[in-house]
Amino acid sequence: MSGPKLFTPARVGQLELANRIVIAPMCQYSAVDGCMTDWHLIHLGNLALSGAALLMIEAAAVTPEGRITYGDVGLYDDASEAAIARTLDSVRRWSDMPIGIQLAHAGRKASCEVPWNGGKQIAPDARNGWQTEAPSATAFLPDENPPVALDRDGLARLRDAFAAAAVRAARLGIDAIQLHGAHGYLLHEFLSPLSNRRDDDYGGSLENRMRFPLEVYDAVRAAFPADRPVTMRVSGTDWVEGGWDGEQTVAFAKALEARGCDAIHVSSGGLSADQDIPVGPSYQVPLARQVKQAVSIPVVAVGLITDYEQAEAIIGTGDADFVALARTILYDPRWPWHAAAHLGGHVKAPNQYLRSQPRQFKDLFST
């Protein structure tokens, strides 16, 4: 009898992964001036012992103005790079789990308060606030300060910032990069006709709306070592009539694949306050399936994946190649252990924890 599909090895580009469980990037809003703190060491160190195949570092802004909040991690100067280096040095001392990073720019959804203080946008002239920038001068919410529409020089500046962050990521020994093209942030704002109102080569038609995100991908791919994967996270739909949808996502995924993109992570929503999301278990899996049926590169599914059999079914039926866990693994940092025990799989555990293996699962921990 074959073992569970969830615990079979797989590859993303040339990166070998032990199983199909990815830890999704999750913002912690606990950085200081873009620099990781001891919280990130605790948080990432804990997850690096979870038995998952890949640990993704939270959205790292490529410019200070690209941060969602003043507590966001950055990768835009020597100080922010050094802070990540200190954190990774400690984590890697005790875990050999591959580590990726999500490079991001929040666009018009930047300059916000941290979530536990309400999360509202902070005015440019207020403490901890700054002027946002986006494809068009249209605010996310009517009562927010509108962003400045990026001109050609601004586009070149941000494209170069993504590439510069990729160079820093390479110096840090990062195993993979994910570009954040989802959740209503800058690259998604270019893709969606709801937020992109431009009348130049970067707006209007689908080809034009895809142009800047594809240019950013090309710049990052050229700046990052060829033997390490570059992937993209997309929102499969805006959940708003007339917005970004599955058909356009497939076209974008095909364009990325043609450029050598190594994987597509399919999430959804985040662009419009008018979104109507049918939230429930696996609610985003059909979006991943639609992309999976159209491309040959690996596809990652995410969103309310909490049950072991649920995750196994997603991989076993071919709806996606990987499942990404976010809130689920915050709640249960040993979820991969428990899934392996339930499904009859094997998972890696640190030497210090080997004696915790339950006696009824004698072969749970692989060596």
C-alpha cells in the first residue's frame, strides 16, 4: 500500500522539497524600521522545526513606502538585510529546512496601523504614516488618502527595487523567492481593472495590465541565481463583478510559465472592499485547480486547509502540487507531525525532540 501523497517529495525548479506542505508567508507586524526583531527569531525558529517542506518568510517590502505597516519587515537597505541575516543564522543552526522569502510592495494599501490597533490607514503627515503610491490615484477606501499614480520613472524605480531586494536575498542564502502579486497589493493593483485606471502601456487591456508585474518578474529572475526558484503569488479572483478573475489568472500564469516562473501560489481577494467571498474549507482550491489544469509548473493551494484528509485529498486528486498553511500552523506548529501520524507518513523532527515520538507511531520520525 502506497503512502500518503502529502508526504511524497517534490521539486520546485531545482529545489528539492521533502513533502508537499509549505508554510505560507505571514506578516508579524513586529519589525522596527524594517528590521527583524527577536520575535522573528522565536516565530521562524519554531516553524522551522515543524516538519514542513519549506518555510516562507513574511512579505519583505522592497522600499520603506512599500510596507503595509510601520511594523513590516523590509529588505531594502543594509540594516534590514543584516537583521534578516542574524535571524537566519540562528534558525539555520538548528534546522536545515529550506527558507524562501516573499518580496512585496503594498501599493495603495500601505501606511497602515498594525492589525491589533485597528489596521486603518495612517495619513501621510501623521506619525508612522507616509504617502502611498499605486498604478492609479484611486484609494482603497473612499475616506483614505489617495495614492500618487506612478509615472514611468516611478515604475523603473520600483522594478529596480525588486531586483535589488533579490540580490540581497541571494546574499542571505535564501532558497526561493515569491513575488507578492495578490491580496490587493501593488502588483495585483496593476493586474486588476478595478484598481488600474491607466491609459498608457500599463493599463487598459489584459496584456497592458500584466506588463509591469511581468517586468518585475523578469528583473527579479535576472537578479537571483538561476539555480534557485522564483515564484509568484496571485489572487485567483477579486470576488467582484468586473474585476480580476480566473480566466485572467490563467492567462497571467501562462505568461509567467513562458518566462520560466517555477511555481504559482493561488490565493484570492484583497483588492476591493466590495468583495463577496464564500469563505469555507478549501474555498480557494477550485482557483488553484483552474490554474493547475492550464500550466505544467507546480501550483500551491491555500485557504482554510485545516484537516489532514482534506490536505491529502487536494494533493491526491491533483488539484494542486502543494498545500500552504498559514493560520493553521500558527495554531498548531506541529501540524505536519500530526498529519503524518494520522495518514501514515513520515516527517523529520529535530534530534532533541525524537523521544517525543508516540509509541503507537514507531516510524513517524524519519532520520
